[in-house]
Amino acid sequence: MDLATRIKRIFNDSVDTKLQSAEVLAQPIVTAAGVLTASLLNERKILACGNGGSAADAQHFSSELLNRFEIERPGLPGIALTTDASTITSIANDYSFAEVFSKQVRALGQPGDVLVGISTSGNSENVVNAIHAAHEREMSVIALTGRDGGAIAKILRENDVEIRVPADNTARIQEVHLLTIHCLCDLIDYQLLGQEN
């Protein structure tokens, strides 16, 4: 296969995955946006975490909240738990890497806050532990997963929301996670400000 054909196949696979996901994920995304918006209206905050590409997604989400998405508005309280190298490395060194997010959730999370946990497999131990910590702190959880939802799907509570991409390929799952984050940002802004983009 020539390289241009290979690239076209990747684009087509991405489009197909997004179209399949739109059918499955529209309502969970709406529900998640409602949870996030209600938390913000109650002057609570959003914490986000994940590993690797999912860490980048957590940071992307928090930056869209703190700065702006597509329209001008005041900043919204969003914190990526993936950005403080000193905190992450001290927890990993003194305890374990499995605790790098949960210790931050226990320190920063308050009842009514929301944790957005991102894991393409649903099996990231440190994200699983962060979800347990969020439940201890009476926080809601929005989980972005893929494949079969992994361990995360098994520990979510009734009022939590799982946005599970119906795909097995990590790259395709991550692409839908990014689109989901943009959908959440759009719906948050729309529900808070009521402005059409």
C-alpha cells in the first residue's frame, strides 16, 4: 500500500469511528455536560486526570475551562492533576505512581466537585484510584473510556457518567475523546451563557 493510501485509510477509519460514536455517545455527553454545568453553577470545580495522551486531554480540557473555548466568558475552575511534576514525582517516589491522582483528589476535591477521569482502556490504576477518592469526597465522576470500559466501568456509581467510545484502537479512542471534550466545552458554554456559536 502506498503511503497516501495508508493516510486516507486512517482518515476514513477516524471518520467512521466518530460517526459510530455519535450515535452511542450523544446522550451520555449531554448528561455529562449537565453534571459539569450544575457543578459550576454551584461554585464547585472540575478536576481532570489521565496518562500519556489522556493526560494531554485532561490538560486540554482544563485550559478550555480556565481560559475560554470559542466565545468570550469568565474563566471556569478546572484543574488538570497531570501538570505539577513536583507533586506527581514526590507522590510516586514516596508512595506509588498508582496514587499520583488520588492523593491530589483527596487534598483538592470537595463535595459537589466533578472528577473527569480519562483512560482509553478503562484500566489505568491511578485513574481507578482517583475515582475511588472522588467517591470518598462525595464528588461526581465523568469517565472517558474505550473498549469494554475496563475496571473503571465496574466502579462507577449510579450518578456517574461513562462516555465509552465503541472502538478498540487507542488512537481512534483518543480522537473521539478529544471531540467529546470539545462537545462538553460547547455544551457548558451554551448552558451557562445560552449563546449560539
